[in-house]
Amino acid sequence: NAEFPRDEVEKTKKTVLIEKIGKAFYISREAMLAARATNYPLDTRAARSAARKVVEKEEETVWGVVSAGAGQSFTANPLWDAANAEVQGDVVDIRGMLRDYNYSFTHLIVDVDSYAELIKTDSYGNRPIDQLPNGIQVVETAWIPSAVKGGFALDASAVGIIIAEDLQTEGEYRLVNQAYHNQVFERFASAVFAANAIVKLTLHS
């Protein structure tokens, strides 16, 4: 009838700031009336472009927060390129850094330059990305802060984003220019709750 010992559950509280980001666009009164009269779909290029700008700003904001909150850092030696990257050894070291705090290496988030080097082939046809163990997901993004010369290794279970109000539109008719003023927006918050689940990586100069 012995019982397993129960570890005390640690709880932490953190206040995060809800941000609203948006991009405005106009639809002319004539375009709206024409779409209604002909039952022809409205041209949504302006709306799609605005939505893309909002998503890009969200991603830039999130990775800025991750960069500021990362609890560990690692510099590859040699730096990663197709000719001499020692990806396997670096992954072992990074994985050990995360495991020291009971986290796993699940995702490798890299900037455009690092990803380009990962997929280049050397004179033997080998690619550095093929040295990564199975199970590590590689994500390329153009929105990692420029001061971070590489990206992040992290445990995805310890990282998240809070969506307070998902991507949507709001608008009104403005008589001054006889157009419908719209904006695509969202409200969200990003924060780092487990700093040591994130390793900031320097992979290139």
C-alpha cells in the first residue's frame, strides 16, 4: 500500500500586456455598390495584404519577446555553413543545456541566413540539415531580431502565445471620402514563462 511521493506543484503568476495591432485599408463606395449590384465577389486584395502585415507584425513582436526572455545562449564553433558546420555536436550540446532544466529540444527556429546554410550541399552532396536528429522541427522565419545571428532552440511545450481577440475586421463608412474605412486587427499577448526552455543561438556572423 505504499504511495509514490508527490512533488509539490510550483505555480507562478505573470502579468502580460495585451497588445492590439492592426492595418487599415479603404474600399471605395463605388466598388462596394458594384459588388452588390452584380453579385460579384469584392476584390479582397487590400484586405489580404492588410492581414498579412498584421501577421508579420505579430511574428516580429513574438520573436522579439522570445529573444529578450531567453535564459540561455550558445555560439556554434565553427559557425554553421555547408562546408564545416558541426551540427551533430552542437545539437548534443544544446540538448544538454535544455535537459539540465528538464526541457527537451523540440524546435529549431532559424533566420533566413541560417536556414540557407542548413540546406546547402557540400562537395559530397551532404546537407547540414540532414545531421539533425529525427523529431526536431526546423522553422524558418524572417522576423527574428537582427541582433540574433541565428535563432533559437526551444521546448515548444514551454512556449505559447495568448490570443485575446483573433484576426478580424472592423470598419465604418466615412462620408469625407465616400469610402469604407476598414482595419484588420488582433489583440494578443506574448511572454516568456520558462526562460531556460529557450536557448538563443549564434550560428553566423
